[in-house]
Amino acid sequence: MVIETDNKEITNSIRENAKKLLSENQVDIVIGYSQGTIPLSSTLIIVRKEEDVDKLIWNNLCYINLARYLAPLMPQLCDSEGNSLRIGIVAKGCVGRAVNLLAAEKQVNLDKIKMIGFNCNGIVNRSKIDLEIGEKEILDVSISGDDIIVKGKNWEKKFPYDQYINELCKVCQIKSPSATEETCVGECQELDSIHDEFSDIAEFESKSADEKWTYIKDALQVCTLCYSCRQACPACYCNLCFVDQNKPIWFGKTTEFRDILVFHLVRAQHLAGRCVACGACSSVCPVGIDLNIITRKLEKIVKERFDYTSGLNAETVPPMMDFKMEDAEEFMLEED
Amino acid sequence: MTETVLEEKKVDKKWEPKIIAFLCNWCSYAGADLAGVSRIQYPPNIRIVRVPCSGRVNPYFIIKSLTDGWDGVVISGCHPGDCHYISGNLVARRRFAILKELLEFFGIEPGRVNFMWASAAEGERFAVLIRKATKIVKELGPNIKFQKEWC
């Protein structure tokens, strides 16, 4: 299907469902995407009235994971007495996963949340486009047919969509939220498990330790420790992040490589079994680090060791909150 | 410390690894004690930190130890099912599994971090495993990847 018409259909279905939910008073607010203020971006909008639903949009630049705005209960999401509002949330597959994850971790109450599901058609890899355009200023971005057209002063460039789609979206198997009809309007599916070969990271894993180290060092060295990846992540909702702790100071805050390494190592450790593979972290990275490879590895570890895929339902206990007597322990040191 | 100095150090036969060992109060710490009381020799490279349970060992501790210049880390707890707090070591085991795989994925020698089970009655086993861990870290050489670059 042509991307342009696909996007229009999705936008219409989102607006229709949002209108229905608001008019039937099933929800108080709807969280969705709206046109971004700068090109190649989208932004969050909270719709409170029926007549505002036309501000909701869907295109392939809606990279934010909206579940990010559910976890820390923001004042906007409460009424004057401090009770939480009933929320409708525009949910692509990975937003649905994140909502399920937050519910499994008892951070949100699913009774108060209604997802507006649809079949996501993938997200564009912004950093890849940014990298090719370089220093030139982008004035307008539009999607026509199967191409993304980026315009500037006296220049125009076409990017075929299927080449600039996010790596994670290429292997994504959960396009619409995994939910029941009670918690979701629109497209949804009920998944128990998914089959994944993880062939995309097999090549990286087969490298020698030195090659891996060089790759990781080159990729992460440009990191400025701005913590945008943490801010965008729906699973990072701690009141006090380990990098902000100053009593004790666990890790250094310089941009020396070991501090960068430690941040990414511990961040990955914290996201094991919780990452929903939405790719928001790499989309917001100002220096364009490809964090997807770490994300995929985490999914693989958890799938192989604990046979778990995050965010498929709100009932299964996440693996790092659970344990089994018969867990594999081949890594333990043993007598010869 | 510059890399060349470290390279020289690696060649130097006198170089001995420094290993930090987090031992569970209820088993391995007593196991180490038993090894000592029974006069079983094990390498003097380890420095012991007593923790209430292997579940108390946050991955921060391990990574912080590596950035602070230790060449290796050993974590030892009770055998599965023997935990004083019922399930602390089982929770810890899942964390360690992930940390170990991540280290390998990042290209850091996973042998720097060693996990083991040793009960209070297994002084001999404790000594054998510490010998083995020391051998592994010794072969890996000094911990360069976490060294400070600017000094």
C-alpha cells in the first residue's frame, strides 16, 4: 500500500475513535500526536474537547513513545482534586507494549486507560536523513506516494521510504497494540508470544571481542551524556536516575569514554526485560547514536533466557522482578 | 596511567591482579574463613567485602569496582535454595546473567566478572574457585578498558 494514503486512513481512524471516546464520555482526555513545530518532528498533544480532535495526526515522523507521558503522573493528567483522569492514548504497537509494561509494573491503572489502536506502518529514521542532508536547513517535509520529500531553500531531496525506515520497524512484529477489546478501541490483537530469529544482530555477535569493542567505542564516543535517550524512554520513570544521584556518586559525569560506557552499560542493564523496542531513544539522540543494536540484544537475551517479550500483556511478571529455581547458570564459575 | 605503561606492566612478570570479592555473610564469607582456619592456601589477590547476601550486590558495585581500577570482581553467594533470605541469590543470578552477556556484547572481557556459589562448609571449593578466578583475570591482564584517559 502507498504510504501516503495509508497515513491518511490511519489519521482518519484515530480522529474517529478519539471523537467517539470523548463524545461518549468514556475518557476525559486523549493523548496523541500533532504536527511538530520544526521539520522532521512531531509533538505531543492533549485533546480535551471533541472539536479539537482534528489536531491529531499520524505520519511516519511520530517517533515519540506516548506512554512516556503516563508513567510519572503529571499534573495535567489529574483533575482539580488530584484524582487521575481517564486517559485515551493513541497507540501504535510499541506504545501499546509500553502501556502493558507500565501496567505490569503497577505504574498505571489499565481501568483508566483506553488505547486507540491502529496498524503502525513504521517510523522514518530521522538521524539517517539528517546525516545525508548535513548542514543545510530543512524548511519543509512532506510525504507523497512512497517518498519522503525534504525541501529547503532552492533544493529538494527525495528519500524512498522503504530505505529510510527505522531498523527496529523492519523487524517489528507487533504493529498494533496487544490488548483486549476492553482496553482498546480500533485495531488490536491478543498476543501470547512472538517468534523472533534475531538474525539482524547475529552478524554483530559473531565478531571478535576486539572488533565489538572498537565498534562500540566508535559508536558511543560522540555521546555528550545529554540523557535525551533516558528522557524519551517510556520505561525510565525513576524519581531519581542513577546518573543524577550524588550521594553516593556512582559514576563520573565527564565525557571521558569510560563514563559514557558506564552510562550506556547500566542503562542497558536497567532496561533488560523492560525495553519495548520503540526506538525513541535513537530517534531523539542529537548526535545520532544508533542504540537499536543494544535494544535488540536486550530483547534477545530476555527472549532466550527467560522466554519473555516485554509488553505483550499486563499480567505476566517482568523477568527481572521474578526468578525461577531452574534458571540457566552456565556462566557461574565451577570446579574443573 | 598511559597505555604504554600498562603494556609494560603486563609484560612484567611481577604484575599481580587486584580482585575485589563480594562475599555473602552467611556462606562464602564463612567459607573463606574456613579455608583460612583449615590452612588451605588461596591467592592473596582478593580483597574481601562482606555483604549480607549476593542479592545485595547491585550491578553498580561491579561496574564501579571496574572503573575504580580493580582488575577483576568476584561475587560469591549461597547455592540456589540455600539463601538465608530465601531467594536473594536467585534474584541476583538473573541480574548477573544479563550483566555478563552485556559485558560480552560491549566487547569487554566477561572473565573480569566471576560469579560463584560456595557454602560455609566448602572451604576447599572456595579456595579452588578463587584460584581459578585469579588465573582467569591474570591471563586477561590489567584492566585497561575502564582506565581513566585524562591524567
